[in-house]
Amino acid sequence: MWAARNGHMEVCEELVKRGADVRAANKLGICCLHWAAWGGSLDAVAFLLDKEADINSVCHAGCNVAVWAATAGSYEMCVWLHEKRADFASTNKNGHGVLNKIAWRGHSEKLAGWMLNLDGVEPQLFARDWENELPLDRAARQLIRPAVTLQKDGEFEGGEFWEAHEELLKRAWQEHGPLHADLYNFGPVFERRYLSPKLRAAVRLAREEGREEALQGLFEEILPGVFASEDIFSAAFRKDFLEELERINSAGIPTRRPNGMNRYGVILDQIGFEKVLNGLVDNYIKPLGGMLFPELVGAHDADEHYAFTVKYEPIGDTELAKHGDASVVTLNLCLGPTRWEGGALRFFDSGGSGIYALPKGNASAGSGDVNFRPGQVLIHRGQHKHQALPLLSGQRSNLIIWLHAEHGVVRVAPYAPEQQLTPQQRWQQPPPFRLDL
């Protein structure tokens, strides 16, 4: 068996000459043919079959030679065994088939693609094993995330990896499923559980009567051009969202860095939140941005979003350099969860240079520091320069939503007063097909 496992052909031939039984198996039912397939030696497999080893033999766990060859990841051996009519469709007693084995071992996409074209193999994609795992789950967990090092211009760090595995990761997150399903579907249940009653009542008034006074009363302009509120999201939203993030981070499925400066966090649209964010932005965040900054948010200046989380802690990112966001309006929610020291958000007086800069001397983009509290939402112009000061201790996570026009276009030139949207135009209900009710 060891000779077959290691592909020592001369030893195998000599042992067979001396009467060794090619069908012998150990106490686990693993025979010489299985060992040869697992060792990746096509010569040994061919030799044993020529000496009347049983191609249909299975070990006590239910693994046949095809499963052992898939475990080894040998494309040539698998093709050869298929030509010899080995069974690639069956699974072992744990529910593992050939797809589970190549996914578990992280073997080539070429081998997986070939196997999926074999009769009876494709159903293994949707068959959960004894650990409730799918082959997709196992394949995604075998991927090694590229190192994140850049703290500036890191948007495309590891880009080839993410592009190559985009579809696999998307499907893996779909199969992974949610911890809190209500977080992923925008509609009445989401609104009642996760949005503040004060916000919902004020929005209802704006929609029905075109009045925004109640909405404006939810916000305090704590710095020129920086509006704060603790009446947007509920405590249940923060609790469930933090628990969801913990589950996502412990899933073992690689996640891409959130932006070119922050290294730690997740891009929410890539892990299943796209539909709920579409509904949330269309119905609440976009019109709120238009109410607070009517000179920049017209009918289509915030049609699209980019949403992500960031995480600050002593062993990761502790601060962020001065920058402007690639957005017309930014929403920043402090999720918490624990106490922390430091890490204030510092805003700067508007400058007059750079594509994302406000017009020079804009009096409504002022300077000052904001010390976050859990549940606090900040809404500001994306072009309003800011930085995260060093976090001294503890941990803090934030949910950030950038609003921009189609193709990432960020409006800089202000609308004249007569060109700005009215409250009725801002709060008219968006088409229902955008929502997942």
C-alpha cells in the first residue's frame, strides 16, 4: 500500500510478482488502488487496474477511487479514470463527492469545470454534507485573501484575485445565508424594526404634505455643513448589524478591503446587502441628503450608492489621513460596539483645489472635531475634507454610505435656488420594483 501511495513502481511490480494482493485493504477499507489515487500516481493506478484491482471498490467511509483522485487534485488521473468508467457521481457516507473534495483541497478551476460536465456530478453543487456545507462554501474558504498593506490608493490592491473569484465569492455568500434575515430585505418589517419611529413619522409627513420641518428637527448642525442625528436607526439595527458583521468576519470567506484607505471592513453590496440598500437609499437616505444639501442633490445626483463598513482598533487601522469622499453626500453611522478612546472625526474648512473640493471660501463647510457616540449618524458633503484621528484604545465600527450619480459621477457645481428640488419632488415614492418587499 505504501508503495502504491508513493508511486514507487519498481516496488509495486516486485511485490505483485511475489504474490501481493492488489485488492488488499487496511482496517479502514482503504485499498492499494485508493492509496495510489490519493498519492496522485497515474502509473500506479493504471498498473493496479491492469492487475485486476477493483475500480468500484469503496472504503468503509464510502469513498471510491474517483473521490480519492479528486482529493489528490490530479486532472490527468481523473480524466483517465473517467475513461475507465469510474463512478464520479456518488458521494461517501459524509455526503462528500468529488466536488467537495476538490473544493476542500482548493484544487484547480479547470478540474472543477471538467467535473461539472460529467453526468450526475452537477447535483453535488447543491448537496450539503454532514456539516451542512456546500462545495461552494468549502471552495471559497480555501481562497487566500491577498494581503492588505496600502493605506493610500489601495482600491485595486489584489485586483486580479478579486476579479478572478468574483462569481465564486458571490455564490458562496448567497449560500452562506443570513443570521438576521430582516436586515437583507427592505420593506415594512425592516422599517418598523430598524428605523426610528420619529424618522418614519417625519418622512410620512413629508410624503403626504410636503413638509420637512419635523425631519429638519431630527438633525443638529454640529459643525458648519455637518449634520448629526440619533433618530435615524434603531438600537435593534445596530445590535443585529454588529452580530451580522461578526458572523461575516468569522465565515472564512474572503472579503475585499472597503476602499483605498481603510484596510479593514467589508463592501456591503458584495455580501448580499445590495437590495436592502437600494430600498433604504431610495426611500430615506437620498431625499435626506437632498433636504440637507439641496444645492448639490438634484433628481439624479444620488441615484447610486457605495456602502461599506470600516473598523478601527489598535491591531488594525487606528486612523485615516485627511481626504474627501468620492460622493456628493456621505452618511456615516457609528455602530459601536465597545467603549473606545480617541478616534474623533476632524473636519476642515473647505479648500478650493481638487476635483472633490467645494468652492473656495464656502462658509457652510467648517472645521472642528466630532466625537462619535453609538447610534449617531453624520451626514455631510462628500467633498468636505475630513480625517479620522488616532484611536487610542478599544474598537469602533462604522457603516458608511456614499451617494453619487450614475457611473460614480460626483456633482460639484451647485444648483441655483430655482433649479433645486422641492420637498414634494424629493419625497415622492420611488418605483416599487427597486424594493424587495
